[in-house]
Amino acid sequence: MTDPARSTPTAVTQQRQNLGKTRIWGLQNDVEYRVGAAWRVGAAYVYDQARVTENPANTALVGRFLPQVPAHRASLRLAYSNARRLSLATSVQFVGSQFDEDQNLAARRLPGYTLVDFTASRAVGRNVEIFLGLQNLLDAEYFVGTLPTTVGAPRFGSAGFRLRFNGR
């Protein structure tokens, strides 16, 4: 955890220290529904409560939320898979707001965000598969840090092939 930020005219410094004890509890649920032989629809949700319960070095942190642990996270996924044709999947991930530091200051709260991803693949032989992946498909701007302000990865694509060796 960090001490309160100390400012000078040119820099802000923080010191990381070990934390006493925390209590983390939550609920998680995952469901998947198969539609016919090739389609699947899935959803997941995580509710987290992660708080400091003891910290002799800095008692002001007791009761505060752990940094970068959102209380709410959820995802939806739609996938099509046909071994003779291709596999496609799209997913939407929702991440709730979270604090960027241990003091739980409103000015250092990261807003929630939503990301959309897409993948496609196709077998082109017994041991070769080609694939395409797009992360953050809608090029959403989302924040992952406040000091300095840091944004998450923009739209990103990858493509390639996979070789499978089965020993025969």
C-alpha cells in the first residue's frame, strides 16, 4: 500500500509498504447456454468486497477498499464453433469503477468501462489453424491509472497461425 502522496513542485512520490490484513469476499456466477450444436451464449458476474481490516503501520487505511479491485465485473460471450468451417466469438466485458490508490480519494477513482473483443479461427489442415483477434474492438478509451493519468490499450489486432504437434 502507499503512504499519502507527497508533492514537490516537480514530482509526486509514493512509497509502497506491506499491508497488515485484508478481508476479501464476494460472489461469482457463470452461466452458459448451448443453442443447437454450434452456438453458445455465456455470461459471468463477479461481486468483490476487498477491504483493509488491520494495518498497524497506517491505521487510517482500515476499512478502505483495496486499490484496483472493482466491486462489479461482468461479461457476455457469444460463440459459434463448427470444426469443419470456422469458429467465431465475441465478448463484452464490463468493469466497474475502482480506486487507484489506498486512500480511496474520489479524485483518484477510476471510472468503469466496457470493452468488446472478437476472435475468429479456421483449421486449414490437420495440424494448422489460422486465427484473427481484435481486442477493444470499439477503441474505447479507459483509464488504468491516475498518477500519471494512464489509459488502457487501444484497439489491437493480432493474426497468425497455430501448429499442433501430436507426436504421430
